[in-house]
Amino acid sequence: MADITERSFQGFVRKLKDMGGFFAETVVDGGGQAGCHTETGVSVVTPPGGATHFTSITILADAQFAVLTDSSEVGDGTTGITYPAGLTIFGKFTTFTLASGKVRAYV
């Protein structure tokens, strides 16, 4: 197995960004590198530190969302669904409000 050098990693990152799309943004610019927020209450949650969105949300205890705003979503809504503990959902979540459960959202 070849060693990964800083130069080869930077080349990989450059190619990933050139490919564009949500996956590239999540891997290169997201995934918790800019922080996270753990929520157990029913308050409105927005990304911290001037970030525009959360890239993923990990369900820590079975959860339902009263509001889950995903700017990348196409199709039916995501409220009224019980998300099981251990699941991670991906998107561009600009805001959310829990109805129940516990989650950790990553910027």
C-alpha cells in the first residue's frame, strides 16, 4: 500500500472539488471540520459560526423533526418520520427543530 503524501492528498482534494457536487462539498468542506451541535430540545437550530448549513445529522436517540429544512431536498418532506438511533442523514440542512429525540449536526 502506498503512503499518502501531502502532495497526493492535495491533488485528490483538487480533483474532488473539480468534480463538484454535494459529495465533494461534504467530504472536502464539511463532515464536522467546522464544528457540530448536539440538540435534545425543541428549539430552532441553525448552523453556528456563520456557516450556511449543516452537512450531516447523526441520530443519537430515535428522533422526529418538527422542521427539517434541506436546501438540497427534492421530493416528499422529511417531517413525521421516526429516524432510528445510529442513522446519519446527509444534506444541506439550513435549520431544524426536533419534535423528539437527540441528534448531533455537523457543519
